[in-house]
Amino acid sequence: MDIIEIENKHGAGTYTKQPLVIVRGQGALLFDVDGVEYLDCSSGHGVANLGHAHPKIAEAIYKQASTLITLFETFPNDKRAELMEKVTSLVNGLDRVFFCNSGTESVEAAFKFARISTGRKNIVAAMRAFHGRTYGALSATFNKKYREGFEPLVPGFSHVAYNNIGALDKAVTDETAAVILEVVQGEGGVYPASAEYIQAARRICDERGALLIVDEIQTGFGRTGRMFAIQHFGVTPDLLTCAKSLAGGVPIGAVLIGKKVQNLTPGVHGSTFGGNPLSCAAGVAALTVMEEEDLPGQAEAKGKYLMEKLKKIESPNIREVRGLGLMIGIEMKQKVAPYIKALQEKKIIVLNAGMTVIRLLPPLVITYEQIDHLVDVLAEALSADSVTE
Ligand SMILES: *Cc1c(COP(=O)(O)O)cnc(C)c1O
């Protein structure tokens, strides 16, 4: 049986499969079984910020795998301690960290910490928000496509319009444990927050004694032109969730924790794989590469370059181009599935964000030549006036 048939037969059925078997990557490129080259503008949904098969990540994984892969967090470890120091040095005031294994787990941890810290139950999230697919995170996720059929969800969650200070002000009360926000909404359609909104969220939370959680799972680690997107706005959250590219592609999640978060005592939370030396070693290597190669700076410069070129594309099919750094959404006037298919036929892999937005999340190491090529192909594909499914 061929690879696609095997996956269709034995996979759970929860994914729409592309007709494309990918076996290898290098920088911003992916290669299929026949060696055909694709420009990856998805980074596995924002995981491969450092590019594929980075030699320093590969070396760190190999070395740690032949030293010690697993160790429960009750035993201190050299690599874990190193990652703790490095990751907590990224944001002033977030000096503690809880390690887990994925984005949604970091959101779950943040909610538990918010409730145990404040003694309150309610969480306020935003419309269009995506925070993950396990029950707590799903309860904060807005789109009914993810929620329908899984009720009852966790009580205590509500959603308010994004980028709307008045709505947030009304929703947060003295019974609110936390507000959770993405700094740029990713799955929801690539909508950046305004500086005023994020700053107001900080002020409203402080006034009512609620904690501010920012979900930087997609926006983190250089993607938007800063190490974390919140750093564009001079705001420090109480809890910051991250995952995707923290360990260069090895599964990991983390919650960075501020001073106001209390009551984190033994037994409050835990994870078998959390803080394992293998992913911590990969994390140390990834953060080192991010600094050495100044990936946030690269994302800022390349994002600006790409954005300017995209805004010059003259097509009646494009409604708006928006984003921050190398997190860019192209909102079309029609459904994007046929465009995404056409781009894939031209050897470019992009994502959607909802029905009408093409989302670009290339590895931050994408070259200027690759960006030029991307723009050329996009200009042609997005101008075609009769794309049908
Ligand atoms: C991807 C993502 C998640 C979920 O992460 P998983 O590792 O898939 O559980 C949560 N929040 C945001 C903003 C994300 O982009």
C-alpha cells in the first residue's frame, strides 16, 4: 500500500490530508518522496521558526539523547536548569516557568494557576480566539467549529469582542480570575491587537484583581519581530503561554509566571514528560540560535519587506493584507481553499485562517530570494479571477 493509503486507512480521521508525502526539510524548504522541493510558508503552524533540520538543534538532540532523555521534575537536571534560566530571562518580571509538552497544555496550566492564585472561577476570552483543543483551552476557544459536539465545556468562560476596550471593561469583574488574549489572533484570521487594547487589558486586570494571560504559542519566539509579541507594547502579563517553536520543533510547552501568581505549591500541577532533559536541551539550543541569528530582527526586517511587496499586488480578489512581522494574513473576497491548492501545485505551502484568509508563517530563516519568489507566485495565483474548487 502506498503511504497516503496507509494514513487514510489507519489514521483516526481527524485531519484533512494533503495529497503530498513530505519526507525531509532544509531551512525553509520541504521535500516530497520524489525529491520535489516546496517552499514552506506554514512552519508546521509556526513551529519551525528556525527552519527545518537546523544543525545545532540536531546536534543538541543527538547529544542529549545519548546522555539522558527522561527525568521527572522532582529531580533537578543541568539542561532543565539551563532552559529555566534562559527562558525566564526573555521577559522582565516573569521569573518562574512551568514546563509541559504542547500549547494546549500550557493554556490548561495557566487557567489552573489563575484559579488557584485568585480563588476566582471566571475566565474572559476573546471572540475569534484559538487557545487549543483540550477542555479548558477549548472552553476559551471561540469558533463553534471546534466546540460543537463536545459540550458540556468548562463553566466560567465568556467571550468578548477583540480589540474592543469597552467590551472588556464591562466583562471583567471582581469575580474574574483571568483575561486570556492572543496578541495577534492566529487561527481566528490574523488580527493584530492594538497597543491601546493590550495596555487597557493590563490596566483593567490590575483594577479588578484579575490576572492577564497572553497566549504567545503562535506569536512567540521572534515570529512578530520581537521575542514575544507583547514586547511591542511595553506590557508584562502575569502568565505567558508558549510552545510551538520553543524547542526548535521538539514537543514542549511552557508557562512563564509573574510575581502576582500565588499558591503554586507541590501537587498543584504536574506533567510526566514536562521538563524532560531532551526537549530542554533542544530548547536551550533553539534559544541560543534565536539570539545568535537574531531571529526576531530577521522577522521584523523580512516581515516589513514581504508586507510592502504584498500590499503592492494589485488584485481585485484581495480585501486586505495585515499582520505583524512574519505572521501575515491575506484576506480574500472569496474562499481561499482553491487558492491554497493552486499555490501547492506551484510548490508553495501556505495555511488558511478561517475560510477567507491565507496565512503566511514562513520559517524566520526564509531568504530574500525565497520571499521574492513567494511574492511572484502569489501575485499570479491571487490575481486569477476564476479559481474554482
Ligand atoms: C497552536 C496554538 C495553540 C495550541 O497548541 P497545541 O500545541 O496544538 O496544543 C494554542 N494557542 C495558540 C494561539 C496556538 O496558535
